[in-house]
Amino acid sequence: ERRAIGRAHSKLILMGEHAVVYGEPAIAVPFDAVHIEAEIQHLEGPVLFISDFFQGELEKMPKRMQGFVACIKAVCETLNQPIAHFRVQLKSTIPIGRGLGSSAAIAVALVKGLYSYFQKPLNRLQLQDFVDLAETFAHGNPSGIDREAITANHPIWFERQKPVETIRIEKTLHIVVADTGRVGDTHAAVSSVKALYSSNQDQTKATIEQLGQLTHQSRFALTSGRYDRLGLMLDQAHTLLQRLGVSDPGLDHYVQVSKEAGALGAKLTGSGRGGCMIALAPSLEKALKIERELEAIGAENTWYCQLTNEVIDY
Ligand code: MEV
């Protein structure tokens, strides 16, 4: 029986979320503790979509998932295949709407799965165009960092309209990721920063530029192994993100608890207002302690992410 699978890992933004929308740089890393598989299987009749969030015919998918519908249709049209006679099943451990790039990851897995099912070669540019299509529905004005980080197998330096660069870290990075369990709306968070920019331009512009400077400094800290300095930069970035209005008391509390448990620094990651937080730990042992403390205050989930220069193959 005809069947194919497309896979994608998730991502973490280390530095520069939101500011990246305004042309500042950002640093993101692949995060494969959570991932997704899209299985495409032959099935007569209209396209059937099966996932945790929707089960049914493609044509009946709710409006907020139209990006995925558009993506599937665009792939079939590009490959001259009928939009029928297959079933899509998503199996994912990436929590949705938590700043871990679930929507870009779903799109990547879908496109890879479909190309494999139709036995056609897929190049990176084609993949990215399809993901952009899906992301534009979901986010309005995506910077493109999610698309790049989801398809990268190493830490990246990202700036809008510029080629992506690989970052080589000096030594192993111990990161704790904690999920507040609360869904953050990327579209709403990006729009709120835009509104702030219009109403209070000078101050907002200054905050965004400071985030950009911190991202530059963080790159140096990463490549020179000065992780104590990097920790301070994470803290400063969190304060600046608070100023942009994209943190919330829950995330602030996670940051504080992580610090008390020995983190070198901590900040929200992704679009914020719910979603996830990252903490930089000085060692594996400390990372495990931070995880325990965050679970004790009710984190829905925590993960330990050990980052090296080893290529993550997906
Ligand atoms: C979302 O992962 C990152 C944001 O900067 C939005 C974007 O860059 O498209 C909040």
C-alpha cells in the first residue's frame, strides 16, 4: 500500500523574537525533543485530514487551519496531482501555540510527506515557499525565522532578506525549556507590538534596537563560550520583551524561579503571552534541578535540551 512520511523537529528562539520582524537579527536553534510526523497514505475519495486538532475532510477544516489546506492544495497543483485519494495523518509531540514553531513544523512535515508520497524531489527553496504560504495564513507577517529554524540542523543567525548563517557554539549549551501550558497567539502578539510601535514609536524603536544589539552580543558569547555573559543577556532580553508587552505574570514567574534554582539567565521564547520559557543552565545537574522547580510550580511540561555542534538530522 502506498504510504510516505514527512518529518520535522521544533525550534527555540534564543534571542531576537519580535525584534526580528523589524529587521533586527535573531538566533534560533533546532529543538528535537519534540517533533512531528505527517503520514500520507492512499485512500479513495476526498482528502481526509487526521490530527489531534481536527479530523475530517480537508474542505471542512476550520478557518484558522486554512494555511495547511492552502499548502496541501499548492503542493498537489505544483505536482499535477489530483487533490483527492489520500489521507494525511499528523502525529505530533509539539505543543501548539507555545512558541515552538508548531505551525511551520506541520507545514514542513506535510510538504515533505506529500513530495515523498508522489515520489518527487523537493529542494529547499520549494519547501520554504510552501511553508511561507502556510505561515502567512497563520501569522500575517512572519519574519521567516520559524521556517528557517525548523528546516535547519544547527543553530542559525537570521535576518530578514539576508542569507541565513550557521553559528558554531564554543561548548555544550544546557537549556531548559518549560511550557506554561497556555496558548499564546502569535498573530495577536505581533499585532500588539505593531500597535505599540505606532502609538509610542521612539521608545518602541529603541527597545527593538536594544534587542538587536543583545542578539549581536549573544552571538559573540555563544561562539566564545562565555555562557555566564549569555545568561545575563537572556535576562536583559526578557526585560525588553516585557517592555514590548509580550510577557505575562506566568512567564515572569518561571523566569524568576529558574534563576533562583541556579539558571545563568532565562527568558520567554517565541511570541510570548503564554507559551514557553527557556533557561540557560551551567550544567546538566542544574538543568535537572531547574526542571524540577518549574514542574513544582505547575509547568505543563519541561524538557532538557543539550545543544552541541552536532548536526541534527531530520
Ligand atoms: C515567532 O516564533 C517569532 C516572532 O518573532 C514572529 C516572527 O518572527 O514571525 C514573534
